[in-house]
Amino acid sequence: MNYKVSVVKTFSAAHCLRGYKGKCENLHGHNWKVCATVSEKKLNKTGMVMDFSDVRMVMDTVLEKMDHKYLNEVHPFTTVNPTAENIAEYIFHQLQTAEVKVETVQVWESDTSFATVSE
């Protein structure tokens, strides 16, 4: 079997897209929503993939670096365009670094538009 749990968190931040021709090249902000899905083939001894509170704690650590910031001034977005796709990839790798067995990360920049990163 493959077990999955997901946690949704939010943060607010501004950005602008370098090299983009359109409204998004201008400074603007979003209330971003992030969903991280963690998976395991087996449940732990308590019958969980991972405690939801542990996933939330790791996500909080990652998202606090971006919350209420101008993303273009936050590493790695000083050189990488802060698109939803690149933000999802950044969060994905940060969760992996924290030894979370992350399967997917979704980042919404609005209620109707999101990007997904998975391995």
C-alpha cells in the first residue's frame, strides 16, 4: 500500500516576474496556499505516515522565510524567477532537506491557479 497525508498552510508575499511581459512583471502580492503531501509504504508504530503537527512544524519553518517578504529579495529568488512552479520546487527541496518524505507540493497563487511539483 501507499499511504499519503497532506497539510495545507498559507503565507502572504509579494513578487514580480523578471522577463515577463504583462501585469505580473509589476510588483504585486498574493495570499499563497501550499499543500504538501507526504507518503510512505508502511505506517509507523502509531499507525501514521507522519504526525500532521510534525509536517506543519516543518512547513512553518520553510514558509516563515517567505512570509510577508518581497520574494525577489529572498534566496534563491534573487536569481530564480519567483513563479508558482519555482516556489513549489523550492518548498519541495526544503522539505526533503528536513528529511520529510514529500511526494508533492502544490502552490496556489489564487483560488483558481496552482502549480504542482513531484518526483
